[in-house]
Amino acid sequence: MEAKLFQERQSQTLLSQAEGQLDQAKTVYQTAQSQAERVAATQQWDQALNQLQQISANTLAGQIARTKLNLYRNEHNRLIPQP
């Protein structure tokens, strides 16, 4: 039981961190003055998406992450032109 609670807490922390990173990347991308800033923001966004994928699906935070991952990917694809 303690291990499960620890895993849930860790997953929730990872979810919060990834969402914060996503929000920051989106803001930086939208306010970027240069191509280099946009590239850096895109890389940060991609890293945060990868972090969301790494959260254990066996936790509530992992299930939330899976749902939000699709939303964040769609937003990523909508805002950032694909090469």
C-alpha cells in the first residue's frame, strides 16, 4: 500500500512538472522573437510530451497524462508547423 501511494505521488509530481514545462514552452513559442527561440521552445515542448508518456499508466496521474497527452499533441501540431 505504501509503495502504491509513493508511486501515485511521484506520478502526480511528474505530471505537474510536465504540464508546467508545456505551459512554459507554449508561452515561449508564442512570444518568440527569433527562430532560435522557437526551436528551443519546440524542443522543450517535445521533452515535456515525452515526460508525459513516461508516467506509469497504472496510476491516476498516468491515466490523466494519457488523456492530456493527446490534447497537448494536437495543440503542438496546430501551433507548430511541421517540416
